[in-house]
Amino acid sequence: MTSSDTLNDNVIPGRQELVARARALQPLLRVYAAKTDAGRCLPDEVNDALTDAGFFRLLTPQRFGGYETSLRIVTEVTEALGAGDASAAWLVSIAAVAGSLAGRASAEAQQELFGSDPDVRVAGGLDPAAAVRVDGGVRMTGRWSYASGAHFATWASISAVVTDEAGAVVDAVIGFAPTSELAMEDTWHTTGMRGTGSNTWVGEDVFVPDHRLLSMSAVTDGTWPVATAEPIYRVPFAPLATVLLLGPLLGAGQAALDLVIEKAPRKGMHHTFFASQSESVGVQIQLGEAAMKLRTARLHVYEIVDRLDAIATVGDVDIDTRSRMKAQAAYAAQKVIDAINDLVNIHGAGSFAESSQMQQIWRDANTAARHAGLNAAVGYEVYGKALLDVDERITAMI
């Protein structure tokens, strides 16, 4: 398949079409899942298939040939992809987050990023490096870790704390730089989500002009003035960037559930008299509970995305609601890994055979759920403070 077979710059596919494309890729993703995992990067065949399906233009402005779709559609697409391979789904989610961030940049910056390629790949990290103000912009020096999709990126989003000549902090910024001006260090050696290739950018005295800079505090607070008229880029960035991490996790959980349901009628239970797992009331109870945990997670996730999609047309959301969303996102992630642990218990020790799909699902989900944005203790504390009207900010990402 080539992009000309799937993409037409004059046609914006709807929800059913995009989700159908994602489901159609599940067999390919499963075939390449082990290679993706071992290579610590998407194989070209998978990257090309995702690109041809248009999944790297989900939150690219329509002005540049993008789909500029809803967060619900992004989540449904990545959930479907996650049932095939969580790493591939994660890179589509991260691309959407990057598209949302770039959509808040100046019109000139958007032209640079999206103008020649609506499928542009942006990989970056929010670890702030050091920067100094110079004429027309800043110069950044540092390292930016966890740059998911770095292998295929042509642009990097990099952040820095800007200091003056006396060393005093004067600003904190996020900027966009061509990856040709950075070096990529191979640092992504992990147990799970290996295929995301989330390596580290390294830069020395990288010039980022003012038109490619955003104020970090203004973006996270929702006060940054959006340069263009598209409603989707007025959605608060912090909850958007958090909730879009959950589609791949939901998909991984569904894959684990489907695997257990498929195998249970033919899988025996050692040290029991059951001919198959399906005969066991204990298995039936555990399976039902795991399915409910996944359904609970899904209800929380889609409540968040539907509320954020509504905000795109009706305005901002108050801090108390954002606080609840942060807790909901963290809770949903915990419910998914709880469910997967239950499903591994059902499936048994065979889950951890290298040939088992279950062990990769378990590794990927448990890694993804530990993303800083899904830290449950932080999410619950943020929400608890809001409930108690405690005026103390412990994170900018609300």
C-alpha cells in the first residue's frame, strides 16, 4: 500500500473510516511486534503502514492537509492500534500530542513544520535544558530524554530554562528545532515499550528563533494565545497530552483480554481436574472482574476526551475539573494494569514464555502506565487538594 492508495488531500476521513484503518492494521502489527520489540524501533514496514493510513496527521491542521480530528477519534484509533502493538500505537498518540503543541505555535512556525509534510514527525522531551537569550531567539544546550519516535522525526520539541547574564531565570520555553541540528543518543534500553525508540536528543548552542518558541507556563496554564482559529488547539494542553497516552494502554488491555478468552476453552489447568480453564468458576470470576476493570478504565478515558472535545467549542475548563481529569487518567492506567495482571494470573506461567504475546503486552502496559503524566500518587494528590480547597500547586501539568 502507498500513501496515494489511502490518502487524498481533499478528503478528510471520518471516525468510522479511521478506526477501520486502525483495526485493519492489527494483523500487521502483531506479525511485526516481536521485531519491533527486539529492534527497539518501528520496522520500516510498520512505520510506512501507519503513515499511509494517515495516522501521523490526526492533529495536523487541515490547512496543511491534516485531519485536525477530535480527541475521541485519536483515542479510538490508538486503542485499536494498541490491541495490535502498544509501541506503534504510542507513537501515533505522541504524534498527535506533538501536532497539538505545534498547532499552538506561530503561523510562521506551523508553516515550517507542516507546510512541506502534513505527516511531519516531531519527537521531543520536556526535561528543561539551559538557554540564553540572544538576538531573535534563544540558544539551548542540553539533553532531552524520552523522545519517542526519534528515529523517524525531522523536528524536535525541546525545552529550556532561560537565564540572563547574572544567571537569574527569566523564562521557561518550549521550542522546535530541526533534528539535523541535534544528535541522537541511543539510550532507550528498557523492558517494555521498546519499539517507541524513545532516545535522547543532545544539542550544543542550538539556536531557536522566537517564532518557534512557546512559553512553557502559558501553554500549561492555558493562557498562551493561539495564532490561528482552529478550536482543537484551544483545548488545554496538559490534560490533552495526558489523556492521549491512554489509548495504547486500553488497546493493550483489550489484547490481553481477547487472548485469554481465545485460549481458555482449549487451555488446561495444571494441578486441577478441569479439562479447560473455561470450566473453572474461579477463572470465570477473575475474567469477569478483569473485563470490568478495563471497562471502568475506558469509561474514565472517554469521559475525559469527550469533555475536552466539548471544550474546543465552548471554552476553557476550570482547575478543579482539570484536577479530576488528572486523577481519572492515573486511575484508568492503574485499572488497566490491574486487569492485565489478573489476566496473566489466569493465563498462567506460560504468559512469560518469550513466544507468548502476553509477556510483551504485560511489559508494554506496565512500562507505559509509569509515564510521569500517569503517576497515580501525583494525580490523586492533585485531585485531593482540589476537593479540600488546598491552594498548593505540585505540578504544572494539570
